[in-house]
Amino acid sequence: MFLQIEKCGLNCYRIPRQGEMKVEARVYLNEFLYENYLEEESLEQLCDAASLPGVYRYVIGMPDIHSGYGLPIGGVMAMEVPDGLISAGAVGMDINCGVRLLRTNIGVQDLDKKDLEKLLREIAARVPTGIGKTSKHQADLGRHFAEIVESGFPVLLELGYARPEDRRFVEEEGFFPGANLSKVSNKARKRGNQLSTIGGGNHFIELGEVAEIFDRENAALFGLTRGSLSVLIHTGSRGFGHQICVDYSSIMEKSAKRYGLKLPSRGLAAVPIESPEGKDYFAAMSAAINFAFANRQIITHDVREAFGAYFDCRDTELDLGVVYDVAHNIAKFEEVEGRELLIHRKGATRALPPQHRGNPSAYRSSGHPVFIPGSMGTSSYIIVATPKVVETFYSVNHGAGRVMSRREARRQFDVEMLREQLGPIVFYGDRERNILDEAPQAYKDIDAVVDTLAEIGIIKKVARLSPLAVVKGGKGGRRGRR
DNA sequence: ATGTAC
């Protein structure tokens, strides 16, 4: 396909309807990102999504866009309800992959490299990292698995994995009510033993410093003080959600034919929202969503215990409260300008503006915070959305975005380079050679990506986190440390 | 992203 692309405002481009497209596509990029990182393939994927029946207004590419399976990462596709489609591939493999931030009252000036190393070891001793790792709490969690994924928070509270106030600071209060484990394959259920693990790829637990405050009022509201230690947790639904995506992609591909749907690509296999297969996927996806919220919650508990052990005190004395928890691979029914839509976000984060009812009451005046992690070794940002965010259906980018495939990164980079890039940042996890695909050079410049939406007033920066120490797993192999 | 295979 030869694509026409035209500028439609500051940091915004549009691809007019052409071929099979039902609506146009638009992508948010500043000049730097447009010149350096724009790939034809990811634009074609936006256009493919724009050709699905029922798609609403336009399909959106975020500044961190890069090609994925079906919808690109950094893609937002809204479907009309009830006549639109639902697509497992447009949510992605890691259902409810997301980011949670914990604050502390610990000043980073009180911690030296040795402290950080020890703290990291306490965390790593409790939270497994790397592909295929299984839970350390399996005896406990296995018994309550159905309840955790179908009923969510109360059982976690009962089991001692949560503080009562935690759930108020999670998107959707950490719970999708329609979850139904009977719509989840046995194969996926077996992989449920990965609950309370980080996984591999871009997942991590990072200790950082609140290094810069841009918005004093909102930073104070979020309990963030300059110079304090923060904990960023990035993980999702592990093998459980992955298997659900694989299972339903295949179901959807077969069923689409029966519904007479012409699919633009296998990765965009989709069925009507109201069809039995569509409803079943939503119920199974909801289980994976609850799984991932529970995953980040139990890891929060493990991190609190690690801090308590290292500082030899009760974890509540160190604060370690949840600032917020956002999902970035998810499909949700949401209202935009009075219209109900099924919004698919794949590598895109929901971001509600100030005064929106979906905000937790504590954040009603500011809008909830959104966390945009950079790559390993670079800064992460805390932002809030402005009322203008309605034009992206309440969505912002989720990270820096890859500039090359994992395979290409492993080919191009070496361990020396990664060590140099990490500099003084303490690392614990797989050997460096197992995480070369996560080298910062494999990602876009986080500042350019965050600035793209900030420059046009869709988001407002609140604070910047600078990494100090990171726990991260890779493709396996022996433990190493640096 | 992911026990990189039925």
C-alpha cells in the first residue's frame, strides 16, 4: 500500500481514508520522531485497523508507535457499541500489562550503592524475574486462584497481600467484574502459577529518585517529594494472559469467517462485540486483567516486605503507598463525548482529565497520574492529562517505544555497551547478554516521546524519576549481578 | 510479551 500522510497540526499527522479504510488514521509525532523513527509498517497496521467494520472516528498512533502483531504497539482503536468488533490481537499478548508506582519517605541521599544492592537483593529474593518463573506463594495463591481472578481485591486483602486503601489507587479499582474462569482454557489456567512474578522483556522493578518536579501542586497531591526514593513496578498477566490471547486469536480467526468478516491481517482477527465468542473473550480477558492487577498487588506486598526486612521496621513506616496503577494493554467499555465505545489500547495508557468521574476521589481535581517509563537506564515520567486528551479517547503513550526488534538489538549490541550505558545504576537479574534486547539504544528517546504530547497540551509533566537500581529478568540463564 | 512447538 502506498500511504498518503499529511500534517494536521502541531505534532500530528493524518492518513486520509483510502482503500478499505472506514475511517482515517492519525499519529502523534514531533518532527524528530517523524524524521527518525516513523516506519511504514506501523502506519499500515493503523490503516488495517481503520478498515475494520464498526471502527470509530479514527485509529490513533501514539508517539511511541512501533509495529506489532495486528495493531501496532502505541495503537488505540475505538469500536462502536454494540455494532463494532472486539479483537484479542488489538489488546496484545500481555493483557493488562501495566505500571504501578510506590512512593517512599526515604531520602536517596541516605542510600549508597551498597544499600541499593542489598535492597535489590531483598526484593529479588521475594519476586521471581525472567521468562517462565513461577510464584513463591503458590501454596497460598493456588488455592484461591479462581477467587482472585474472578473477585479480585477482597481475597488479596484477606490473605494479607494488600492494605485496605491500595485498591482506591488502581485503575478501575483493580477489578473487572465480568471475569469468568470457565472461559479460560486449561492450558492458560496451568500458567496461572506465574502469579506474583515479574517476567522478562521490558518488565522490571526499578528503584528511582524523584529527581525533578515540574508541577508542584500535583506532585504534592501524589505524595511525591524531590529527592525521595520511588519504586516502579512494570509487569502484566504473564503466561496466563499470553495463553488467553493466543487461544482467542485463533478462535476469532475461525469465527470471523462465519460472521462474513474480511480480516485485514491475522493479528487483527476480530468478532462482533455481542457475539458468543466476543463475550467469551471479554470474560477471559477480564480474568487476565484481574490477574495482572493482582500480580502487581502481590509484588507490591513482596516489595514492602523486602523494604521492611532491609530497614528493619514495619513497611508502613516507610510509606510505600500506591501512587497509582495504570494498564496499557487492555480493552474497556468507556464513554467518550456521551458515546459508549469499546476502546482497545495496545501499548497505550488510559489518562483521564481533571474532574472526570473515573478518577479516584483523591485525584479528582488533578486527574490520575500516568507513568511513562523510559528504557532501562533512562528517566521515567509522571504526567497528568488535560481536557484536550478527549481527542485521543483519553489515551496517552505508554513508554519510549522500540526502534528495533529484540532480535536486531541482540545482534547489534554487546555487554560492554550495556554496562557503559547503565553506569552507576545497580542492576540485579539475568546476565547482561540475556537482556541486550532491552538496551536503551533499542528504544526511542523518552524525552522526545513525552514532549510530543506535552507540546500540544494533551499532557502535563508532573515529575521525572531517575533510575538508581533495577531488577530485571531475561530469557533465562544463570543469575548474575552488577 | 511468551515454558520462541502439536
